[in-house]
Amino acid sequence: MLNREHFEDLDKTDPLTSFYEEFDLPEGIVYLDGNSLGPLPKKSKERARQVVEQEWGRDLIKSWNKAGWFHMGERIGDKIGGLIGADPGEVIACDNTSINLFKVLSLALDMRADRRKILMEGSNFPTDNYVAQGLTKHLGYGHEVIFAERDQLIDAITEDVAVVSLVHVHYKTGRIMDVKAVMEKARSVGALVVWDLCHSAGAVPVELNDWKADFAVGCGYKYLNGGPGAPSFVYVAKRHQGRFRQPLDGWWGHKAPFDFTRDYEPAEDIWQMMTGTQPILSMSLLEEGVDQMTRADMGLIREKSKRMGDLFIQLVDEKLEGYGFEIVSPRDAEERGSQVAMTHEYGYPVVQALIERNIIGDFRAPDILRFGFGPLYTRYVNIWDMVETLQDVMQKNLWNLPEYQAKAAVT
Amino acid sequence: MLNREHFEDLDKTDPLTSFYEEFDLPEGIVYLDGNSLGPLPKKSKERARQVVEQEWGRDLIKSWNKAGWFHMGERIGDKIGGLIGADPGEVIACDNTSINLFKVLSLALDMRADRRKILMEGSNFPTDNYVAQGLTKHLGYGHEVIFAERDQLIDAITEDVAVVSLVHVHYKTGRIMDVKAVMEKARSVGALVVWDLCHSAGAVPVELNDWKADFAVGCGYKYLNGGPGAPSFVYVAKRHQGRFRQPLDGWWGHKAPFDFTRDYEPAEDIWQMMTGTQPILSMSLLEEGVDQMTRADMGLIREKSKRMGDLFIQLVDEKLEGYGFEIVSPRDAEERGSQVAMTHEYGYPVVQALIERNIIGDFRAPDILRFGFGPLYTRYVNIWDMVETLQDVMQKNLWNLPEYQAKAAVT
């Protein structure tokens, strides 16, 4: 049987310990929701002040050049690229994930103009499906979005599929998709692939160029700790750049924005993925989070993340048997991202009861409890404390109080 | 002849004086570029700290509800709506102007499915034209973007035009479009109209519902003082809502985002203009700028703005004759937004010489010098000092120094 000392010992020898102090997490909180919103790096406080008070307040429009505002998307993109196995000039930060997905799906359909199918996993994070549905409806050329679940996925990648759009790490279960199998099958039938890296970047090794990936998108506010609603990033493999044009043309994607020409001339590099002016404050804090992540060793992050997940599952098995929880994440760490999800019939009030006890996880309808691990700030003891608190909640029936039932009813 | 005392007296009796102190403008700077980037309201410094340190740092994911992050776009939208003659529920803040224009142009083409033409002013701010070009190319149904300049514009609004997309206040000349003439002609031929309010909102009276407007977009970082790259806003008249669907479907535009359904079901109100997660830090500072603007009287803003423009032009006539400047903004204040533009053969080095002397205006290729007035922070004496400095620069040939020539060459 595990005990708390075991977790304390792991913290003492954790090679990532030095990062703990770089975050401004509230005292007494066990934060296991970095897979939804990463916590605040202390440096981001200073950066926010600098951007608002110095760059905007003092330097005003000069900052477009002096503070590098205008090219921040490329700069951050290159840094993120280094985290996901892309070369400089293949990634740019801008807009949000849904909009960037619209851009790359449009590109993919243009590149496979003789095909009409977009293949998605039905249980994708919904926005991915919605974007594909909006795009095909908008085009009106008889494109269709077809769905397959994991077991049927490889078989569903056929010669009439233009593009396969998949989440790399599943937002609910944390399951990692079998990239190799998808890429091989897609290549064999000439389909393009878009990877959604929202739950991967900063948490799980990603090697886009090794994968011979085509396109990818991802968000900045989860494991990259870029702040609430931080802008997204988009990857376009070098070999696909400059040949087709994403449809959200705007002046920032023009080859010479300040020429103010009447007609659009697309940039021929990753800059073409830009559309309009970017939210500089949010971009700046994204950069701060990314900078921090580039100083960490992804191998160590991954090792710690896997171990945390394994220990979490072991503790759930040991301490929560008979309370109606079912682990829905893969038990094999190799197949699991940096979160563990389980189902419970009364998941919502249970999560509420944990939150009241300073354990922050989240709930996803209809019955999923998600707990994410950010190896730069999550301590091993957090896992112990979380499961022990949950055991207490279940033993004493603390989740089944009238107050939580009322909250459940209004949500 | 005017003199500095005259300007000082105007400042003394300016009913907007109390707003001066609400901005954090650097000492000694004459800032006449709020038409590009509005200056920092002091309250925005505090708000930035609150959002970063308290809402993100302390409250983490709770802030989506507790701090109202999720519905901030509607809240800010309603406030902006109050500034531009829209009802609650007709405006929402999100994304950037180019992307919002893509949404409303798409809607307009859907609503006029039997027509193929988008009419733009060729000298529109270029991104407007680019968005229309990208959209028509993407659709590939033989839509075309046709251009007309001001003199031919009304005649060009014909029965085969689906939508007319115009800037209300021209970004270079500051000229205000004749809204009544455009709306009447458009209505008579069944064309829809999109107004780009980037240089209008917060500076010039706009009455969208009185105009019987269809759609509008605008940006938050100019006269709304929302900070660099602040998100944009989009207006859809109530009568057009819920009937058609903008194509950038994402989970934020779904009627029930947290149901996580597989298939998209559009919200039937302004929320449908949402796509993905918004950059909360940048949104928050936009709200702060908008809040400030809602406390000001638009009638007073407009009166001061007109008077400043008139005085600027009068001073240019008096003090800069023979130096090769030509006013290209309307001399009639009724036809002019909150800026005055003039041309000069060596506009770029002249603007640089002014900047070196703490007078901040800007330059737009090929030969335009722009000077904007933000009635909440621009003082009358700023106008005097600016023209006097420019006179000095021209008299002493200070713009024609090797250092400015070198800068001109590298830009």
C-alpha cells in the first residue's frame, strides 16, 4: 500500500522541483486543472506590467517595432515549434484554435480538390467538429464531415477522404492517438492530416516533422500556461507553404502589409496564416509561458507526468474501490496524456465537494471527472492529498449534501 | 492670427478636462496618434493587475464564472452598442476586425444568394478588401469584388450587388461617408451594407439602428482605448439574427457550449458570432477603455473634435504656407472624423523629425501625415505646439538631416 511519505520522497528527488517556485499558485490549493487553464507563472505578472505600463503606456505606437509587437506571432511560433518538433518558420501564434483549424482545413480541402470528405473522430473536442461542419456548409460543394470512433478510425481513412482531423490527446479520456498508424494509413491513401495539439503541447512529446505531419493547431492556455484565452498556434509543414492560400485573408497575412495595396498578395511563408491584428497583451503572456516551458526538459516532464498518472490510478484502485468510480483513461501510461479521467454517476457534485476542499479538478458532462498534471508545478503529494480527500468525501458522503445538489440542479 | 493663449483658454473651459487626468500619457509627449493606438487609461493598469494576479493567479478556472470571463464579449458588446446606436444584444466583442468582417460578409452573401457582387471602396483600409477577396475566392461561385471610388459609389450600388462594405470614416483622409445616401440607395436596390467603424467608434456619432444598418464591425484599440490589438466588435441588426449562420462555427457560438454535443447547433442570437475562446486579458482592458468612454458625452466629444480639426487646419494655413503641405481631409468639420491628414512629398522624414521632438503622429505610404485627436486626452495646446514644432522643423530644414534620410531609406 502507498503512503504519503512515498509521495513526499518523490518530491524531494524530483529534478523539476526548481520550477515549483516559478508559479504563483494560491497557498493550500491542489490545482489539478492545468489541462483546462494553466496557472500563473510569476514572471508573467512582471511581463504584464511591462507590456501595459511601459510598452503601451510609455512607448505607445513605437512598441510595434521597438517591443517587437508586430512579429511576436512568428517569434512565439518558433519557440512553440521547438516544443513540438517543428522547424523555425513552420509555426505561428495567432487567433484561437477554432479559427486556426478553419484555416488549415480550408487549405487541406484546396489541396485535395477532387475529394469531398473530412474525417473526424465523433468524440473529438466538439469545436473541431463544429469548425469542419461550418466550413463544409459554407462551401456548399457537397463536402461532408464523416465520423468514426477510435476502433473504426484507421479503416475509415479511405481514398475519398481529403483530410483527417484528430485530437492527439483526447480532451476527456487523455488517450493518445496512435499517430504512426494514422499517418501511415493517411499517406497510403493520399489523405492529409490535421493534429489538434491542445492537450499535447507542453505535456507530451510531439514530433511533427518526424511524423511527416501536414498541419496542426493547438492552444496556449493549457500546458503552455499562457493565461486565460491565450492565443492559439498553427503549424503548416514547410512543403505545404506558399502553394495554397488560407481564406481568412487580412492585412497581416499580406506579403507587404504596410504597402497598403488594394489587392491581396499572400505571404508565401507561415505569415500567410495571419489575418488581422493580434491581442498583444494576451500574446505577451503566452510568450512568457512558452519561454518557461522551453527551459524545461520534455523528457523529464513526460516521465513525471506518466508516473503521476500511474500513482493516481494505483491510489484510486487502493482507496476508492466500491464508490462507483471508473477510470476511463488508458491504464498504460504510454497511451495516456497528462491527465486521468474517471466517471462517476454523480460526478458534478463530487467535483464541487472537492473544490470546496481546495482540490481543483473539473467536470465534463455527462459524468466525467478530469484531473490534470502539470509536471512543472504539480507535486507528487498533490496526488496523494487529492485521492485521500476524495476518499473522505465518499466515506462521509460529503458530496451528497443539499448544497451540492442545489448547485448541480442549476448548472 | 491665432496664438498659444487662445488654445490655453480653450483648455481652461473644456468640459472634458476631467478626463485628462485619467490617462497615463508620458510627460512632455504630444500624442496625436490615438487614431492608431489609443493611450493607456490609468484604470487599465489596475485592471490588468487584477485580471492577471487575482482572477487568473488566485481564482484560476473559477473566474470563467466568478469574474464573468465567459460572457465578457456580450457584456462589452452591449456597452459598445450604447456608443454606436445599437440595442442590447446586437453587438458582441471578439476576435479581430478582419475575422469579424469575414463573418458578416459571409452572412450577407447567404442572405442575397442570388447576387454575386461585393462592392467596396477601392481606397478602403486594405484589410476590408482583402477579406472580401479571400471570401469570394474561397467560395468559388463566381462572386466578385468590385471597386468604386467615392464619386462613383452611389451609382455603383445596383441590383446585382449583394453587399456594400464601406469604411465610415476613411483611415487616411478622415472623410466621413455619406451614410444616408448609401443606405437609401442600397435599400432601394435590395443590397445589404456593412459599416467598418474602426475610426468612428468613440470618436464620431454613429446611430446604427437609426440608419437601419445591417452589419457593422470595428476595432477596440483606437478611440476606444482598449490597448494594443484589443479585440474587435461586430454588430448584427436584430432583424438579421437567427436566420443565417456565419461560417466560423466554433464551440463558443453553439447554443449550449457546455453540452459538448457532436453536431453544431447555432445560437440564435448575437452569440452565434462567437467562434472560439477569447483572449481574456486583452478583452478585460478593452472593457476598461469602453467603460471610460461610456462616461463621456459623445456630443461634447464631437464638438471638441471638430473644433480641434478646424483649428489645426487654420494653423496649417497660417503657419505652414509654402512648405508643400496639402490638407487632404475635408475642410468642413461635418464631413471629417477625428483626424486631419495632409500630404507632403517627404512625409516620412518629416514625421520622424516630429517624433524626435515628442510630437507623435504617423505616416501612411506614400505621402500622408496623419494627426488624430482624442478629445478625452488631447489638449487644445497640443494642436498649437504640434503645428509650431512642424513650422520650426520646416523653417530650419530639420527634417532633411542625414539621419532621417537614412531612416527613410531603411523603412
